[in-house]
Amino acid sequence: MSKINKWLVGAGGLLLIAVSVTSLTISKGSQSALSAVNETYEDLKIFTEVLSVVEKNYVEEVKGKDLIYGAIRGMLNTLDPHSAFMNPEVYKEVQVDTKGEFGGLGIQIGIKDNRLTVIAPLEGTPADRVGIKAGDWIIKVNDEPTKDMTLLDAVQKMRGPKGTKVTLMVQREGVAEPLVFTLTRELIKIESVKGKMLDDEIGYIRLTQFQEQTARDLSSVLRKLKESKMQSLVLDLRNNPGGLLSAALEVSEQFLPAGKMIVYTKARDGKKEEYNSKGIGGSDSYPMIVLVNEGSASASEIVAGALQDWGRGMVLGTLTFGKGSVQTILPLSDGSGLRLTTAKYYTPKGRSIQNTGIEPDIVVKQTVAKGDLPPVIREKDLDRHLKTEGEMRPPGKELPEPTQGTPPSSEVTEEEDIQLQKAVELLKTWQIFKKLKPVQTSEASR
């Protein structure tokens, strides 16, 4: 049996859940499939011809493996932005993503208009402290131009041992000259769950990523909040780029009854795979508001979509990122790996999130008193993104598109956080109405 790893990828390139399946086969009865394979092998003759000519005649000596790796990268670059080839070093590097700890700068990046673009800096990291902002274009890493650099190659060049330095040259919209930042790599240890009481009755939990320990940490935080007499909850998924699918499932089932579908995936051949809740914490019925924005992606959208579809929580904020595809990681014989988009995922009611995102029940835009907000970057803005599957919005319903995004939380105080304040206001109103009791009218006063 060959092992194939199936993952989901978030806005920041995070990788998700591994499973084992049997080796791939082609049906003997499928003549069209066999014909396509034969045609592919015919085309490979051209590739071997070019490889031979380059190795023999190029002005400088080149290694055959470097040429083949470059050709594979080029092939994957014709697909969607989440499919990629990983050399052995990069393949090893991506294994640390789900652990929530690595040496680096703390930047979520993507490719937009063929340029390496900052999706968002992670709060409290070197990138956040030096002032790198969402929407910045990284044009050089240590004097190496990023033009035509793959996303995984860029990640590899920016990561490294704690204490080492890396220089980024950044172009920012509205700034004439490029900005140069010299950053010292740190151990980026992401605390994926943070919780507190906002007042005597309202709990607050922020999920920053979906990692191996996220569900366990969430369970612990929820228990403490309940011990503090929590009557309602704000679940903050803003600027959460995603992570492990397994963590998204385990988080969702802490709020849903057993047997409720959380998400399902569908491949090109129409094969459907469902993921249902085990109902670990589904007996709770306290009011709940889920905060989302354009930085809520992938696993975040799975959770928000499931809670919204089952009426377990009200979604508030702005339209999410729109990352609705599944990637499969295939280990290759030389230690390298292939990440290939193989399916799309859907909410329990059958909504495809790809490019459309999760629409909030209540749209609330974030604003700040000073400075400009970063531009909005979503899945549909990335080069070579997968097409939207049908129109999911009801006829005549148009969601207002914000022209600017949400500022990093480090730049907004709790009092300035309009989305959070609106959520608190709604939960307080809910509690007030729940406590109201109708006046009992006596027979004598009728």
C-alpha cells in the first residue's frame, strides 16, 4: 500500500490532515483514460529531447536533477496556486507547519499578479514589529529577486535558525521607493487559542490557527470560561489562515451535536466524502457569535460555515477569504513531495466556498481612527485560482465588498474593535430579552 497524504491549505500555505489510501489505478475498461496516458507518454519524448540537448549544449554545465526539478515546478505552476512541487528540503520544512513552531519571520504570503504578496503579518512576530503590512509586495529576499519564485521556495528562504538575519526589499502601494527591512528570525511559536471573560457573562475565544493541539487547548479554555459562569460566547476567527482539517473538525464538534455533518469534499469524479460531528460538546446551547473577515480562510471557513448552516452561531464581520479546495500530498521516491489540488470542500448545506467565501449574517466593517487599512486580498485575487462553482448567492442579494481590510489586532484596542463591540452588544441584548417575562394578567383586571 502506498501512502498518500491529504491536506487542506490555508491562505498562508498551511497544510492539513493525513490519511492512507490504496495505490492509484486506471480502470481496464476506460479506453479514454488509456488513450490519454499513451498521448502523455508520446509528449514526454519532446521533454527528453530538450533535456538531452540542454545537458549536452548549454553554455555552462548543468545538473540533470536541477533541470528536472525546474521542469516539474514549471508544470505545477500552470495549475492553481495551491499545487506545487517540493524538493526534499522544502518537503521536510512543511512538516513543521502543523506543529505551530518554526524558525522564521511570521508572515503569511501568497502570489498575486505574479508577485510575492503579504497576506498578513502574524501578531507579535518580527514581521509585525518592523512594520510589514498586508498588501506589501516582497520584491527581494536577501538580494535575490522574487520574480517567478514559487511560494514554497519563498517560504524556505525566509525560514531559518533562530537568531539569523534575513533582508526583505518591499514595495508598498503609495510609497515611491522600495522599503528595506532587516529582520532577525525567531522561534515562531503560535499560541492558537486565547480566551478570557469580557464581562460577567460573555466569554471570548480567539483561534489564530488550526494546529494539532488546537482542539485540546480550546476544550481547556472553554472549561475555564464555563467555570467563570459564561452565558454566551464570541468565537473570533478573524485573520485565521486555516490549518489542519482534523483540528477544524474537532473544534466544530465541540459546538455541534453528534451526527451533524461538518463538511464534505467532492473530487473531479464526483466522489463525496463526509465528515460528521461526534458531538463532544454539542449539548451546550449558549448564544454564540462567530467573528470573521477577509483573512479567515480554509479551516476557519469550514468551522464558520458549519456553525452557520446548523444555526449554532451567528456569523458577524466581512466576507471571508474564499479558500475552498483540498490538497493531497504525495511523497516521492527521492524524498521530495507533490502537493496537488484534488477536491473542493462544501458546507453542510452544499455551499462551495471557493472564491465566494462565507457571507456573514451581519455585515460589520472594521475601521480605525488613524492611518489607512490594508487592501483586501482573497482567494479570487490569487493568480490561477480555481473557478467558482456556480452562483451561490440568492438572486438580487449583493454583499457589499469592502475596499479595505481589517487592521492587525495589535493596531486596534478592544474599545476600537467595532466588530467585537457589535458582537458584545448583540449578546447582551440577547441576554436581556431572555430574562424578560411577560406580565401575568389577572382575571380581575380584565
